[in-house]
Amino acid sequence: MPSYYYLRRNRKRGRIVDGLRRLREQLAAELPPRSLDDTVRIATWNIREFDSPAYGPRVDDAYFFIAEIVSRFDLVAIQEVRRDLTALDTLRRHLGPRWRYLVTDTTEGNPGNDERLAFLYDTRKVTFTGLAGELILPDMPDGDGNLVPVRQIARTPFTAGFQSGWVKLQLATVHIVYGESTANSPARAAEVAALAQFLADRSREQGSTSGSLVLLGDFNIFKRSDTTMGALEAAGWRVPDELQRLPSGSNVPRDKFYDQIAVLPQAHQFQPTGAAGVFDFYKSVFRLEDRDAYAADMGPALERTSRGEPRDDAGKTRYYKTYWRTFQMSDHLPMWIDIRADYAEDYLAGLRPAPAEEGLGPAAPPA
């Protein structure tokens, strides 16, 4: 569980404690208990502009709530970490000393949006293997056989190797460009297709360390029938059945399938246990009925628009629901899946010698 050390002297601790108790109850009801040896829980979460002052700084409540959620996972890919790492450091501090993170540098230029990608992991369950890097697409030959520089992914993907129990995995996390506000944005589809094919080809190279490669993050996929999802599948990637069966998406309205966790068929150490889901924390914290409790934190923006026009009650609720609280928590919900981590029985069964190898010879024929 996370550390509550910083809660004791917090002036808003009554409000935070109430939220934490509701959140803990929901987490206990919707997520199975974490196993020390049998399984490892992998998650992906786009934490909106972590951290940006766009709608004011995050209140203390948000850090406690985000830490409570992250603590129920073992290994988490985080998107939209910003240049200033104060927010990520604060989250790790709330999680406690056993948690570590790996993070990229920011991607420069407007498309990069000053963002980093990160992995957070619980060192009691997960070990960093030493493999890490930002992915750069190779130059491609033109019709005359000359190598031509390709257009790189706007926000450079991040890959790293981890081990939990018997399982070794290489994770690659992405934040695909949004592009046009349509289901089949050409820029979005092009990035997914290029990255998916590059990683699939890399995994098949001789001596590759990518046999159990997991691709996860924010793909900005609107629907499972989009060309963006088709590009992922065309390169050989598949989303586990447990996640495909989820009836609704990972954005807050639950109508978009932005976030995905996908594997290649040869990912022999990625065996789901059947437990998977998307966790909707707004059932417990920053609820609509909590709006007035945060009125002072929202300040004058709750009362008036940026143009100085007064908001009616419906406008206040819309501002709180759609904007302010999503910059406190996120406009994405965390997606998670449990996979098998204990292969001891398989290993021992493979070591069991045949009777002839034990010097016993063949069994005697029946009398």
C-alpha cells in the first residue's frame, strides 16, 4: 500500500481520507488481490499533463488518489509526464521507498508537446533488467535502393526490460499522435503502422531480446474497427481476449478505445490469467457530488468563463466535470491485466527424467 505519511499534517485530510476510503473500497471490489509469486499486474495510464498548470496545480487529494490506484499494480506505463518531474517524484514519494521509475527525456517540437514517457514499478515484485532505450525508426530504401530518412514518431516511444518471478518481458510504451479529430486520422494510422511493423520485425531478428514484447499505451484509437487498430493487427499484434471483451473504452465517457495492451504471438511468457479491466476512479473520487467541496480550489474559474461571462449551475458542473477534475486525475482511465508469473511446475516437469534415464529400464510386462 502507499505511504500516508504526508497525510497526517494535511489541512484537507478529512476530505482526502473520505475519498481514500471510498477508493479503497472500490479497488477491493473491482480488482483481485495482488499475488506475491503467482501473477504480475501490468497497467497503462495516460495521466493528463502530469504535471501542467493549465487549470491550476494538482491538489494534494489527486496525488494521494493516484498513488492509491497505482499501488494496486506491479508495473505501470505512464504517458504525458511533462518536463518538470516534480509530479512524478511526488507520486513516487507517496508510493513509498520500494517504488522506482524509468523516464525518457522530453520530445522536442510542437508535436512532442514537451512530454516524457515513464515506467513505474514495485521493486518487491519487478526488477529492471538493464535494457532501456527510445525507439527511432530506421531509414527506408526508395525505388532506387537509396536510404531515405523516415518521418519519426512525434513522441518517441520508450522500451525497457523487466522481470517478475519467472517472467521476462520487454515493454514498449507509446503516445501516438492524435492528428485529426476523426476515427481514421491518416497521421495516427501512419504512426501506428510504422511502429507496429518495426517492433514486429525487430522481435524476429536473430539474437533478439524481444521474444516477449508488450506494446502498450495511448494509441488514440477511437473504435476497434478503425484503420489504426487494423494497422496494429496487420503487423501481427493481438490484444488479449480479456481486454477485447471489455464492453466500453478507457476514456472517461467510456466511448473511445484510446488505450491498448498488445502482444505478439511469440510472447510465450505473456499468459493472461483472465483478470483484466479498466478502472473508473470517478465512481469514488472527484465525483459530481464533490464539486462544491473543491470550489475554493477551482477559484474564480468556477464562477466565470475565460471571457468573464458568469457560469450558471449547469456550467459550473460542466467545467468541473469535463475540465478541472480531468486535470486533477485524468481524462483517461487506467487499463490493467494480470499475467502468469510462476512457471515452477512447468520447469520441474521438464526436468523429470524418463524411467530409462533413471536406470530403471522399461516397465516389466504384465504377468
